[in-house]
Amino acid sequence: MTRDGEKLFIQRGDGTKREIQATGRDTFTYAMAYITVRFSRDAKGKISGMLFESYHGVAEPEIARTSDPLPAEKQEAKVQ
């Protein structure tokens, strides 16, 4: 998952990078597909995994989990 300005994108493996739209705090949909991406959180509220679901039955739901920390927000660098 990446962010470009105010837009969010997701790319699975070598697949196409697609814009996703937020439909809730932890739920997103592909802009031009019938797929939902739902993030799960641990007891402390930290994102611990995500679930890919298809609304037209093409694929079984897939769950991806990580214990790696998310990258830090980019900070503006001042050049002198």
C-alpha cells in the first residue's frame, strides 16, 4: 500500500497498482473492481493484517499478516 498526496494505492505482487477508496476507518475498495481490503488491528489498535475479499466470488478471501512496523511518515527536509 502506498500514498501519493491524498490518494491511496495498493499493489499485490507484480500486479497492477490500483487506487483504493476508503469506505470506513479500516475498509477500502478498489476503484474499478469488486474487491474490498479490510485491515485488522491488535488489542493496542496497531494494524496487524489485512483481508482481501471479492464480492463476485472469483477468489477466496486472502488474509495477510505482518509483525513488521509500518514505515514512518515522510518528513520535510530543509536544505541550506
